[in-house]
Amino acid sequence: MTLRNRFTLISSLSFGIVSIITSAVIFFAYYDSTKIFYFEKLRNTALISAIYYLEKDELPKNRHAQIKQEYNHLIQNNRVAVYNQNNQVTFGHNLNDKNIKPIHLQAARNNKGTQFMSGNEFYYGIFYPDNQGDFVVFVKSPNDSFQSQIWRLAIIMVSVLIIGLLAIYFLSRYLSKVVYKPISNVVERINKVDYNNISTAITSTNTNDEIEDLIKSYNKLLGRISENVLLQQNFINYVSHEFKTPLAAISGNLEVFAQRDRTPEEYKKVAKESLENVFEIENILNNLLLMSGMTKLEASHKQVRVDELIWKIYEKLEPKAKEKQSTLKVELQVTKPALLEFPGNETLLYLALYNIVENAIKYSQDHPIVINLSEKDSKLNIEVKDQGKGIHSDDLSKITETFYRGQNVENVKGSGIGLSLSQSIFDHHHILMKITSSVNVGTSVVLEFPVHS
């Protein structure tokens, strides 16, 4: 069932139920008020009948004749019965009415009046004390007029109800069309999207309503899908390029090497080069696997000495810096030792910091690299600064994207994963990474650690 049909059904049922309940309340209220009105008329008739029959001996003849003339249409002998104390009819001609029972006569005496319906008749009785004795006056009237009014009212209300329900249904259909027209427009625009270029967002309605939120959510989802597709494309390009290079080097060396016998030294050289290429492929795969499982990483944090991680990295990369004709220097300017203790995953933090320092060495161009640990606003800051190639301003905003490499990397080996992996690890630990750089001046990577208890 479509949303439009569902809206029509729910609104029609809701208004229909309310209309039926309202009609029923009006009908029964009118029924009761009309019945009360008829009983009031009978009460007046009973009172006039009592005066006519029981006050005849006390009224002047001309006055009695006047009353008879004025109320003759109300006083009909066959409709009136005046009962004495022995429950016998003494006046009127409504004799032996089986519907008037002793219980009704007693109720009239006890309550000064009583009323009831029986068959097609209304009955009303009053207690009337007189100098001749205590009497009960009962009058009756057919309820044909009452039934006729009730039937007319029922027919009118049912007709109005049916017309109202039809009106509500068609109005709901119209309103559903109006209400869901924006959604239909959004669906139409989504269907017109060129899926060969899914990064194209659909235009906003600028209405600041739920439809606008839906469009924003759709565009955001589309953007994420586009990013994932682009990431997959880059991954394929990366795999085909980066993996091909070491594999080609391995296969090429082995093919050339197999053409004739070699000396032990040549065997060792080829084996060493092949192993280096194998280790490079293994390192790339490990980084990719680590990145893919980053979001599923379970909490495995413990207190880590950040300065000890830095010194381990220094010991590991200092020889590599010397190979690049560069130097690696560590400056410790922290006065509060507690700031050097940080709750986190030691392996991941080591890997992230290692990638930052290794990148600085790769692009240092024989200039020194400084690792500075300092404190600012009661927080630990680490700055890794080099004086190398630097990064173009166009590349700076994209440099942490997976597989992205700057324009000026030239022949420096790299996979485009290191910074992206480091960014993911720092985000996981709520560490803020800021990168500033100028071409041929150098790059500064500042890490702001959060305050921890």
C-alpha cells in the first residue's frame, strides 16, 4: 500500500469514526430530549385533566365550561383514567388498561408522579390530593408522532453521515495528493539521477521541513556511496600499480637471473632485493587489513608512555635518517610527567606515530627532522617538523585520503596509506592532527592529545 493510500485510509477511518460517534451522541441526545418533551406535555395534560374532573364541584359552572372549551382537545375521556384510593377508575373512560398496573399507581403516590412507555403509548401519572380523596390521574398518548420524528432524524443523520464520509474520503485523497506531492517530486528527481555519476546531488527544496531533511540525508548517503566507489576505484588502481612494481621487479630479476649461473654474491643480492619487494607487499597488505578492521576494533586501551613510544621510533628510524643524509632529533619540553601517560592502544599509536616520522624522513631532502613533545593548556602536544619538499596547497586538504599522494612525490616510494591510517588511529583515540606545509620549506604535523583523567 502506498503512503498516499495509507494516508487516505487512516484519515478517512479517523474522521469516519469521529463522525459516527458524534452522530450517535447527537441522535441519542435528541431522542432523550424529545422523549422528555413528550412526557412534559403529558404531565400538563394530566394536571389539566385532574383540575377538569376533580375540581368541577369547586369551580363555577361558567369557569368549568371555559376550561372544557379551551382544553377539550387535550382532555379526551378515552385517554384519561382517574384512580381512587382503591385503584378503581372513577373518572374518564380509559377503563381496564392492562398497561397501568398497581405498581405504577403506587409509584405515582410515592413519588408524586411516574412515567413509562409501553407498546406504542406514552403514559404519565400524577398524584392529586383532593377534598374528595387522594387520586392518581393517568393519561396516555400514542407515540406515532415521536416515532416519526425519530425516524426522520435517523434518515437525515444517516444521509448526512454517508455524504460526510464520501466528502472526507475525496478530501483525504486530494489532501494526500497535496501532502505527498513534494515526496513524489523527490522520488522523480532521484529516478532521474545519472547513476554513472552518482556524486551528483539532487537539488534542495529550501523549505526547512521533513522533505528538506530527506533530501539532505539522501545527498549525504549518495556522497558516502560516491566516496566508497571512488575508494574502490582508487584501490584497484593502487593494487594494479603498487603491487605490479615489486612483483615485476621480482619476476624480472628472477627471469634474468635464471638465464645463466651466478656467483654466490649475485644470488644473495637478488634474494635480498626480492625479499625487500616481498616485505613491501606484505607491509601494504598489513596496513590495508588494519584499516579495514579499524571500525571493528574493540576497546583494548591501557596506559601508554608516549615518550617511550617516541624513543622506540627514534631508535628504529634514526639509521634510516642517516641513510638519507639527515638527522633525527627529539626535544622533550614536558614538565608534568602525567601528561606523557595516555590511555590507548600501544601498537596502533606506535604505528601512527611511526608513519608520521617516517614520512618526514622520506621527504626531508637531507634536512634535519625534529620531534618536539610539549605541553599546552594542560594537554600534551607532539610536533614532527621537517624542512623538506613540503606539500602543495591543493594537496593539503586531500593528503589524509586513502591512496592519495601529492603532486611532488616524484620517485619517493609510498602507498598513500600511511597518513590515512594514522588519521584513522588518531581519530579513534580522539587525538587532533593538524598539518601545515609550504613547498620547498617543509611540513609540520602537530598532534593535540585530549585531556584525560
